[in-house]
Amino acid sequence: MDGRENYKQLDLFLNNEARVSFVPTMDSKRREILTANTKLSQKRTSLFSKFKNVAMSVYQTYEWDDEDLLEAARDIYIFIGFRTNVKTSTNQVEKALFISKKHQKLIGLFGKSDQSYCIPIYYSMVKKEVYQRFLVLSDSKSLANYYTDTYFKKRNKNIRYAYLSKEYLLGYSYIINAIIDDFSKKDPGKLGFSSSVLYEILKGLISGPRANDYMYYDYAITNTQSLRRMQSEAQDKIRFFEANSSLVPKGEEPFILSRYLDYKKALDYIKSFLNKHYSLVNSENQEQDV
């Protein structure tokens, strides 16, 4: 990824036509075989670590170029922590662009000292905004726990930026596009959860474990655990009602499970999707659990 043909001079706002998002196509009857990431494959597989494992394995399995990097940055914009208001919430990314070293130095987006690369990507929006948003790609270990959190420059508060490694950017974008493509072909009513719930959980899954967006995933997990307790309580109450119908006050009804179901169903859907579509193998060609 040495070429830098797509630069953005920050004093120029080009109205180039946005590139069509890349959506991977997969045979639903056959899983993609990915090279296992040995550093992650030995960890216990919570959905959070499983998502990262598959994303890194996607990156390691395929070859990527600069256009893929820019396209992935554009696709993943809505899943990272840039805050919006009523006026800007519907604004969309027109183009993701590299910035020149001159402007990188000017705005000071250099990341951290323990990194091996720093690649700031500028988001050119369809509608002009006061804020200039950047995704800074860095492999600094000190940033990993805070991926997708947003920051601002103290000397220029109109600059907003978030950190993410290029490896995870490409892997996350690939998986998210595949999930959204699959979700769009299904009936949300039958799935039992909305796209907004799905997007919230995806925001949490691509964040660092200490990032603000991680709360979306943590909230879904917490509600699912609450649901299990609620289901147990509901079954106990239903059994009591059935055994003691004569003692039940008129008009009283058993406890009914509520909105917590959508988070459980969305989590189950993502788990099922990963297991169905991806198979990880190590260098000895021995299959690993996804």
C-alpha cells in the first residue's frame, strides 16, 4: 500500500462521485476458508473476540490495495464514534481520501510513538460541515483498547479523529458488508430485531474494550443475561399460575417477556452468521473453531 493517488488538500472540497461500496459475495452453502490468526485463535471465543479473530483472519487471507483501504474507511464511517447533531445526522460520506504529508504535519495526526505506520484518512462529506473528520490508521498497541473512540485537537476543535488499525479496518469492513448484505435479504419481522439494534451491536464489536462504543455490545450482553433471568422467573410464575389457578386474582396474567428479546436475537444472528460463513484453518490446515 505504498501508492497514494487519492490525496486531499484540505483547502479543496472536490465533488467527486462516491465509489460504490464493496459487498462480498458468498455461497450460502459453503463457508469461506480463512487463515487462522494464531495470536487470537487460542483465546476463549466470546463473540467480541470471535469477531476480531475473523476480521484479522480476513485481512491475513486476502491481498489489499489503497483503494480497498479507502473504500473500507468509507463503509465503516457510520460504525465509528463520530458524533452528529440534528443538522448533520443525515449527512453522508462522499469520499474517503488520504491526506498529504504536509497536511498530516499541519494538523498533527501522527498517532503514537510505538506505531509502525500512521495513515490519516479524511472524510469528505456530501454537505459541507464545520468539523473535519479523520480516521487515523495506526497499529500502536497503546491505542488498541480505544479503537473507534473520537477525539478533537485542542488547538483546532473543528478537527475530529478516531484511531483504528488498517488490519482491523479491512477485516471489519468486509464482515460488516457481508452481514448487512445478508440482513437486507431477510425479513426483519421474522428475525425479531431491527437494523438499528444490529448496527448498535456492530459498533460495539469493532470498538476497543475501553472505548465508548463498546457499551453497545456490553449493553446487549447485559440485557441478554437479564433475559435469561426473566425467562426463568416467567416460567416459575407460569407454572404457579397453572398449578394454582383458583388462587389467581381475576385479570392477573403471567409475566410477559419484553424488549430484551431483540438484543438476544441480534446477538444470536451474528454468532450464527460467523459460524455459517467462515471457517478458520491454521498453517497445518487443521480447522479451528470460529
